[in-house]
Amino acid sequence: MGSGEWKVEKRSRYGLSSDSFVIRGDSESFSEAGPLVIIVLGASGDLAKKKTFPALFNLYWEGFLPLNEAHIFGYARSKMTDDDLRERLRGFLIGKDAAPEQSESVSKFLQLIKYVSGSYDTEEGYRLLDEEITKYESGEQPSRRLFYLALPPSVYPTVSKKIKQFCMGKCMYRSIAPLA
């Protein structure tokens, strides 16, 4: 190929097959089957309600978070119920002139969300979070847990240690993603 020429190749997205992937440093492939549990730490904050949950709703709207496979947990210090969090989020997920089918989808999406209140620096809240998550995981297939940190970077080390100690469960795949 000469200078200044472009070569176009068709590749699968991210170079991965659609039914398996490889964890960095691990040569074993495994199926993406099993429940997906997304945990948003800092769920009652502005970043979560204005960016994280709307992004998750868009994934749901586009069909990437199936109702029967995905569960979303919010974790924060604020004392509130599942329904309190859902109502806080509703206005950020749907526009005023939204179509009726989108309003219905928002309601279905919000039912995927559960809330657990706890401190970021003590074990009790993380133990409760792990217990609640475990209730939604299928015993037959290992789960996948994705932790989103919608938190100030100053608490990342503490929160990451507590997640590792108390919330890893018996899942086959886990990831921690800072969002701030």
C-alpha cells in the first residue's frame, strides 16, 4: 500500500465475538450469560441522576439491558426507599414531550432499580448491599457485577476496598468503573 492510502477493514465491534469475551490477563473465554447486576454507588447524587441513570435508561431503551437479565442497585448514604429513588430519577429519564411508549418504558426501567442505604466507610452497608444483590442473582448461572462509582475521587480507595471485602460475591465477572 502506498503512502497516503487508506485501508478499510470490517471488524467485529471491539474485536470480540458476540457471545464471549476475555478478561485482561486471563486466557479463558466465557459466556456472557447469567444475570447482570449494575451497582451505582453515589446513587442519590447529581452525577448519578443527571448522567449515570439516564445513560443506563438509554441502554435499556436500545435493548441492551433486558428486563429478565439485568438488575440495578443504587447505593448511597441518603435514607430513602426504592420508590423515593425512582421518583427522584423519573424526571431526568424522560422529556416533557415524550411519547407514551417511552413513558411506559421509563416505568419498566425504574422497576429494575433497587436502593440500599449505607455509609461509604463501614462494612454494614456493604454487607446489606451484597445480601440484597444476592437475592436477585440466579443460583444456576454465575452473575456479572458492574460497580459504577458516581462519587468524589477522594473516596475511591475506601469504597473499592469495601467492595472487594464485602460485595464481590460468587460472581464470575466484576468490574469497578469510576464515573466522576
